[in-house]
Amino acid sequence: MLIYVAETVDADEMKQFLDFADPLSRSALTASDGNTTVEECVVAIDKMENNKAPETDGLPKEFYSFFDLFATLLGICRACWQ
């Protein structure tokens, strides 16, 4: 079972998609200070349905809960955001 397949992205289709997406408002940008906490991650994971993967990575709630990866993943995300 493949959970990810690299595909070539058509630049025109990507631009059309991004033009369709609404940018964040100034207030939303201000409210999002970028300093996500482990507690916020726990709340987000708790809201996920059991045995369901919300994204294409195929990893369900139980994966994140079992391995207690919040702090590690948060560190990786913060490094990417910088």
C-alpha cells in the first residue's frame, strides 16, 4: 500500500489553486504567533477521529498518541517554519 506518490505538479494548476485560496486576514495572522505548544497539539490530536488519518500521510490518531511524538514533531515543525 502506497501512502505517498511523487507526482509532477502543473504550474498553471497550482497557480489556479493558490489564487482560489483565501489568504489569512491580518487578525488571523496576528493571532497565529507561530509558537504552537505541545498542549495545542494534544488538543488537536484529541479532536481527531479514531482509526482515521486526516491527511495523506496515512497516520491515524493512535499513531501520534501511542508514540507520544508531540514534542519531537513540534520541534521539527518549528525548525521548518524558521
